[in-house]
Amino acid sequence: MNKDIDSLRQELKELLVEHLGLEDITPEEIGDDMPLFGDGVGLDSLDGVEIVVMLQRHYGLDVKDMQKGQEIFQSVNTLAEYVARNTKTE
């Protein structure tokens, strides 16, 4: 299971950089526990909307409750845990 969560974290970092057009940071520079918003990666509320779209498009997940979204979108770790828990794996 750990291998899966590690590869999921890496995939999410690459998706974030690609989907959000992050030009000043590479996937390798995003720490697993680094805050995605504010002083960490520096995302804003518009980026949050893009993350919702990204999760829908790539994983078929809907995050409708933005209060819950704030918890899910704290870091790559919280994002990966949410995706792992809510996607069906064969």
C-alpha cells in the first residue's frame, strides 16, 4: 500500500504543477506536508477550484463541500489520502 500512496503523491504533485501552471516550482520541490495554500506552495482560492476540477477529471471525485475541501487540500499528503480512500482500485 505504501508504494501506491508514494506514487499517488508524485502523480498529484505533477498534476498540480501542470494544471495550475506553476512555473516557479517543480513537483520535486513540493514537500508531502508542505501547505498548498499561503506560505507553502502559495496557491489561492482560484487554484482551489482548479484542484476540484482536476480531481473530478482524473479521479472522478467530487468535492462539493468547500469546508471539507479546506481539510483535503492542506497538503499533498491530505490530498493523496483523500484520493486513496475515495477511489476504487481493482
